[in-house]
Amino acid sequence: LWDKTEDKRAEEERERHTAELSALVSIHSALNAPGGLDERIRAALAELKQLVSADGICLFLLDDDGRYHLKHGLGLSEDACRLLPIADTASAVHQAAESGRFTMLEELPEGCFDEIRLLEDERLHSLAYIPILSKENSSFGVIRIGNRQPEHFSPHLKNVMEVIGNRIAAAIENANLQEQVARSEEKYRTLFDSDPNPIFILSPSTYQILDTNQTAEACYGYPKVELVNLPFFVLGDESEEDVKNGLQQIERGQSVLFSKKRHFKKDRRPFFVNINVSRTEYGGRDVLIATTTDITETTEKDAQLVQAGKMTTLGVMAAGMAHEINQPLNVIQVSADYILKVLKKGQAVEPAELKTVAEDIIAGVERASFVIKHVRDFSRQSEVSRSKLNINDPIRDVFKILGHQLKVHEVEVTLDLDPELPLIMADHNRLEQVFVNLISNAIDAMDEKAVRAKTEDKRKHLTIRSYRQDGRVVAEVVDTGIGMTEHVRNKLFEPFFTTKKTGKGTGLGTSISYGIVKDYDGHIEVESELGKGTSFRLTFPSAG
């Protein structure tokens, strides 16, 4: 079983990396935008302040008098900077400039000079000093970044700040704008091409690929010349309307994640990816940056886990399914016995009576075949595919598997399904498994309450309803079972967590259900009160 914590950490790392890439592009654009140098530098500092979550940022530049003068100040430390507009020789600003090395102070030292006392007044604890170096590696300025939290700046942020410091240094030093662009583009291209994930620069209007990194060429098997100007959707299932709709709604500075999408290599071999898309400026134009991450191995493990859950469910429901098959078999046997007895006695049989017996046999065969076919369909391993469906259909099909169980356990069922629901994008088989899991758990919870409760509290009632709300489709499964504590509710969707006795449950049912719902951009919520019952609420976007 895969490590969900590692998956989440990896996803956060990818999102952080995309945000950094977007910020680097924005800083690059700010430094090369039209306008005066001061305006462009101030815009770049504002982007840097946001990227590293700084509370204050100042830029000091070497003046003709040989001292470092404040040129720009943003955030909490702006007033403090203006109270000390020139860094004296005892200041950390001056020392960082003289050493030419990036310096971090995790805690302010005891105030021995004016700079420290002013920063203490602003309650800044973590400080980073980025020297601004010329091509000859001599200092001509320092960027000071401060945060109120101790130990705020990680080693990774140090590298990012140094890269950005270098870009600002190039913008200040180089009078020739074209030379700036060439230098920055070279650094950006190195970062762009060295990224381990495929990256695509897209037109926000046509979604044509404008640029790609080398990883995209290697992963998809296309040379760059074939990828450029190719519509991005050609790489995947062009029927993925949610991706198209999602891209249309991305605003500047926003990002969106599309999970478990099937893409194809040039030779049409399929693989699954997560797609992270953000909107920013690149090369002076509005673009989308799409990063794809290969999750084929994880998706295959998901499918295996879902399949294991189905087999477990079928094992538990075997007795009920046997009953559903035995009923039509009994009808067939009784009808056949009747015909044999009549034939042995040599009695004449009325055609109408023979027709009735034959119809009973045919109906029994059809009923048994129907049950067997449904079990076979349910047990079939299904991919993370999407098609338009009415959520009421998998709900109704659950009773082909669990109908007998509900009768045996004396559960009263209320179905309140909206017949006019909009369609959703999902897979019938996988959604049926979700409802089988939820209803099976509801039966167990109501049985447990019946064992513990007083006589008047033993009524078992299951309500399943569907309706539309705010343009979305909602399905609810509500039971009158034993309920659960807040502790159990908080751990409910964790793999292998179960409150059932050993051998009774695997602890995977709700975890699998949660994953399936998320695969189709849905949400699952649970409300429960100990001794009163539990309600599961599933919400899906409509297919439009």
C-alpha cells in the first residue's frame, strides 16, 4: 500500500516548485517591464517579499560616498529603514556587503548597534542578507529580508533568494536591456529544462503549446518541434471537459490541479498524470504553465486496492447473492419436477398450463443470469474512467447485491431519489462500490446498536436520497445506527482504520470510497452522533 503521507508531501513539493517557477517568471518580467529602473526593482522586491513570506524587505546600494544607502523599503521594516537610511560600518548590512556572502540570522543578537535596536522594535527575528554582486564578484548592494518568526528561512529559501538576488543585481548593473533579457533567459531556461517533470507553456486562449522543457520531450516521446503549436489536449483524452472548463476559469496568479488524467505518449501508450496549471506572464505575454507528474504506478496500486475491496465485499455478501440465485433455481427445479411427474404418469398437459410452466422456467433462468451478470460486472476491475451517468443508477443497482442482506437484517429502507437530476462524470461500477461500502457499514452499525440498545430503540432505518444543490449533485446515506465519536470520525478515512472486531472488516472500505469520490472531483462529508446514527453526504459537480 502506498504511503499517502509521502504522496501528499510530494504533491506539496510539486505545488511549491510550480509557485516558485511562476514567481521567478514574474520577477523576470517585472525587471524587464517598461518603465524606470526604480519602478521595476520595486515590483521585483514585492514579488520576492511575497514568495518568501517576508514581513519586511529593504534594498541598500553602494553610493559615491562609499556607504550603503537605503533605496527601497517594503513591509514592516520600511519605517525602521528610513530611521537609519545609511548602514554604518558596524551593521550586518555592511558586513554582508564586505564579505560578499549570503548571511542568515536565525535570532537577533544582543543589540550592540543601531540596526539591531531598530529591528527589535519591529519584532523581526529571522533576517537574511543577500549581497548584490557585480560580474566581477564585488558587492554594490545588499537586500535585507526580515520575518517575525524565528528560524523562518529554510536552506531551500536561501537558494531561491540567492537566485533572485542575482537577477536583481543583473538588472541594476546592466544598462543594456537586451543583455539583461539574455542573461535572465539563460538562467530561466536552465531551471526550466532541469525540472524533473514535463512543463508546457500554453496559450490561454487556444491552449496550443508555445514552449516545453527537455523533460517533456523525453517523457512524451515527441521532439520539441512537434510539440510546439500542438493543442495540449491532444496529449490526453480530448473528452476531458473538466480540464477544458478548469483552464478557462484560471485567473492571473491562480493555479488548479487536475488529478489522475490519462495522457498518451507519441506511440499511444497510455499513462496517468496529475496536471498542475498556473497562469502568469512569460516573455511579455499572458500564458498558462502546465506541469504534468507521472502517477501511473500510484494509480495502478489504487486500482489493485479498489479491486481488493470489491472482492472483500463480494465475500461478505456471498450468502445474500446465493439466496438471490437460489430463488429462481428453486422455481426452475419445481417446474421441471412437475413436467417429469406428468410425463411419467402419461397424463395430458393443457397447452396453457405447459406455457405457464415454461414461462416460469425462462423467468427463473433470466433472473439467475441477471444476478450472475451483475456480480460479474461489479467484480470486474475498472479504470479511472469517466462517462456521463445518473447517480441514481448505481444507487439502485446496490440493491441487486445487498437487497437480501437488508431483508435478513430487518432494515427498513427509504429511497428518495430525484428523477430530474443532472448527469455527472464518473464510473458506474466504482460509484456502486462506494454505495455498497457505505450501506454495508450502515447495516453493521444498526446491528451493533440493536444489540446494545433497549427494546424501543432497536428500529433500523436506512434513508438514501439524491437531490441537486447549487448546481451540484448530492447523494446522502443516513442510518439510525450506533453512531461514532469525534475521534473515530476524524480517523474514518484513514487506510486500515476500523472499529470492527478482528476478521469483521479490513479498514479499507471508507478509505477506498473517499479515494473514488475524489477521483471524480467530488467531496464526501460525514456527520454522526453517538447513539443516534450517521449521515454520509457525497457531492459531485454536474456534467453540464
